Amino acid sequence: MPSPSKQFDAIGAPWQIDTADPLDPEVFAAIQRRIEQFDRTYSRFRDDSLVSRIARTPGSYPFPPDAPPLFELYRRLYDATAGAMSPLVGRALEELGYDRTYSLQPTATRTRVPDWHEAISWNGSELTTLTPAVLDVGAAGKGYLVDLVAEVLAEYGVSSATVDASGDLLHRGDGELRVALEHPLDTSKAIGVVTVSNEAICASAPNRRAWAGLHHILDARTGLPTDRIIATWAIAPTALEADGLATALFFADPAKLAEEFDCQWVRMLSTGRVEHSADFTGELFL
């Protein structure tokens, strides 16, 4: 009998979708089309994407209907982190070696990450670039794609499912799911466990993409990787919010984020200290 768990690779990460019954091939084909559509818009790793066109030629570009929630969340988190979390870090990542060829070879060039107001203008449906800009929505984009995949499942009548995109997880339907919080310094261990139900949990840690003493979580104010926090977890109603908040927790005062967003959070400092929100319902072992 076919397994109700569907595993595949997409946007450079392993995915797993768990459902009560095996996914119909038609449903999985629709999921693949949705992922391709998203990637063709937002990926800076492919020449034919909208983001790559924007990087080559400044101007005004209409975005698909899925764009407003993503850009609006980025704007809120840009403000909440005093500009540390920005979709404009793409060129800085490329210069550090996290480029479309995955060279992982830093260059001698260090271009200042532009201020939001200097580089882009978003009117709700169209993005205008005022200077050359390399967008990178990786800090929240994968979580958002998890939400969009769940929407495809719902459109085909699959109301109970867990979508897991390598650390960005969304649960929908009956029951609940226990999730381990992976230790960033020893992936064979967990620092705790939490139960989620009809919500998302997303994790972020520098060890997932690290090279030459660098990693992919950049402070846009400096253009360099952050080093005070080594792992974060955020629980929110959507994977878009959870993914974005997991990144923002590297930079912002968690209490301020909790005032603006419906979320629980945990983060580990480089000293080994673990902090968490007052309403965190899971169990921590440290």
C-alpha cells in the first residue's frame, strides 16, 4: 500500500507532506506547479526569475497576487528590527559566496545593503526599484511557500496534512503534532519539544548554511552574519509569519515582536543560554 508520506526536493531543500491517505498524482502535480510558479518569481538562483530580471534592470515590476502578504510582512519586520532584516541582502550574500553557483567563495567586494526607502517602493501590487537591487526573500519565503502548498491541498479537499520544508512546518486539521527542537551544536539531540495544532513552527540556525566561517543570516545594517544568536524557533498561525519571526529573533527584542505578532518563541544564544516567551507551551531540557 502506498505511503501517505510524500517526500521530494524543492527550492534546494527536502520536503515531506504527511496526509491521512496517499496524495493523488493530480494533487502532487498541482503542488509542483505551484512551487515552480513561486520559484520562477522569487528565486535569485535562476536567470529566468522575476527577481533576476529586477536585479539586471531597475524599473517597475508587477508581482503576482501572492506577493502582498510577503512584502507586507517584510516591511513590518524591517521596522521591528530597525532595518536588520531586509529583502535587500541578496547582493551581500552573493559577495560572501552564497551566489547562484553556490561558489561559497567570498569576494573582496563589500557593497552596503541599501535602505528600503533608497532602493525600493512597494505599492501593494507593483515593486519599483530605485537603484539596482538583488532581492532575497529567503528569510520568510520558504515558510510562505509552505502555506501556499497547504492552500493547494485544501483546494483539492485535503484538509488534514502536515507540510514540512526542512524546518518550516505547518500542521492543518485534526489532532496535534509533537516537534523536537534540534540542538544547533549537535543535531542528534534536542533542546526541547513542543506540540503544535493548526499552526506553524519554523526554525532557523546558521549551521544549516555555513561556509568559510560565514553563514546566511545577515544583519542588513552591517552586511555581515550575526553571531550573538545561534538558533531560533517561532510558532505562529502561518508558516510565513513563523519563518519571518524565526529570522527576526536573531536581531529584535523578542518582547517587541510578541507585542506585534501572535507567536511563541525560543532562541539559543551563543553562550548556550536559552530564552523563551512567557507563553511558551512546550518543554525545554536546558
